[in-house]
Amino acid sequence: MQSWVDSIHARARTRLGSGRVASYIPALAQQDPERLGIAVYTNAGELYSAGDAGVPFSIQSIAKVLLLTLALRTHGEALWQRVGLNPSGMPFNSLAQLEAERGKPRNPFINAGAIVVTDRLVGSFATPDKHLQDVARRLSGNVSILIDAEVLASEWQHRSRNAAAAYLMKAFGNLDNEVDEVLRTYFSCCALSMSCSDLSVALNFLAADGHARATGERFVSPGMTRRINSIMSTCGLYDAAGDFAYRVGLPAKSGVGGGIVAVVPGRMTVCAWSPALDESGNSVAAQYALELFAEELDAHPQEA
Ligand code: GLU
């Protein structure tokens, strides 16, 4: 497995130089586009990594997986009265469907959907962002995971579009709490800094029927795990989810920090990170690394 990861890292490096680092959140624009990390965490508890796998980066929309998981744990199926379950076919920050669909976002992985999910958590926890940080620490076994204050401040300063979505949903009665509080909490969760190694370990419960190896607990039920993986498959890579599903075929979630986490159910989780993005907002080199990884899985169906 270590030789797969090393060889995928070397081959994916050829994609460095394509794409552009996200600049609509100015703090993210400072990221080095030459970074590339890959980490694989198997259900047997083995971690394999290459390149910048240990470097913390802004997880951004990957936080939406943890937000959704916490909201399903606390609100169950009632959550789906507030947010839909279908791909949007639109950019992650689009407002167009929200007006037509009366403030109910298409799915929990577009910004509007994650803001609604955050609103549910604001109603359930005193400090949901600190709770999420704590969950990320426990699931990854890394107590030094932090919310990046500079990224949080930058997102808050440039919040107009997310604020527009939140106010529209509030006007339709789909947000219970104050817009500012919900947005601050949402940005705070997106501003968590984690490495590829942290993320591959933290989200391994999705490959292990909901069982979190780091804590020894069943974090979610097998059925809920299957459902979260399904939403990742259909909605995890913005409006390019179909392309990614065809090329890689694994449930995955990307973020504009350049990270992508993918799940091989029953076997392992893999996280790739490189900051330069394509037009859909997905990392060019990380997508390629995961494509190469899927090809290795095809070639070695029994390993790991
Ligand atoms: N915090 C980012 C935003 O709301 C998340 C975007 C993303 O990673 O898709 O704009």
C-alpha cells in the first residue's frame, strides 16, 4: 500500500500547475499551489501517506460531512423537512434555485444546505463549532486540531453571498436562529484546519459501518453510514459530482481548500489535498490522485 501511495503521489504531481487557488476567501489565496498530500487509512487501522499529508489545511466544505452527521444524530429523519436530497447541478454558492424552491436547499452539501444544517445544530448545542472541533479531535485522535481564526475572519468579511442565501431562507421560514449566529458557526466549522492524515482517520467511520476506530465507539449506525455515503456520491463534488462518480466511483466530499476525502466502504478512507482548483471548485491534482487510486483498487481488488 505504501508503494501505491508513493507512486500515486509522484504521478499526481504532474498535475501541479493546473487550476487556481480559491481567492474569494482571501485567506485561502495565500496557499501554496505546489502542495500535494495523500493519506490512506485502512479499516485495520494502518495509515499510509505521502508528500504533504501531515500539513494542516482549511477543510472548508469537507466540514459539511461532519455537520450533516451531527445533525442526523441529533435530528434524525426530521432534518429532511428542511433540506433536500438531490444534486443541484448548480455551483455550490448559487442562489437561483433557492428562490424558486421556497428556501429549501437541494442538498446538505451546497452552501445553503449546510447553513440550514448548521441552524439545526445551533438550536441543539451551546457552541456547535467547538463541539465539531471536539468531534474532529476525537475521531482523528489529534487533540491539536484548531479552527483557523484568520480563515474564519476572512470568510466573515466576505460573507455577502452566503448571507444572501441565509436571509432568503430566513424569509421563507427555514432558519430558526439569527442569521449572524448561524453564519459565524458555519464559517467557523469550515475554518477547521486538518491534514490529509487527520481527515482519513476522522472520516474512516464512513468506511467501517459507522464504527470509529480512534474512539472505539459506534459513531453512527450502518444504515446512516450508507445514507451519508450515498449523498456524498450524488452531491459531494459540487456540480461535477457526476464526472467524479464516473471517473472515480467512490463516495467523496471536496472543499475549496483543495482537499477531497473519499470512502472505500468496508476497506478504507483516502484523503488527497492540493490547493489549486478547477472551475467547479474541486482540486485538480487531488481529483487526479483519487482517480489513480481507484485504478489501483481495480487492479488489486483483494489488497488491504
Ligand atoms: N466556507 C465556504 C463557503 O461557504 C465553503 C465552500 C466550499 O468549500 O465549498 O463559501
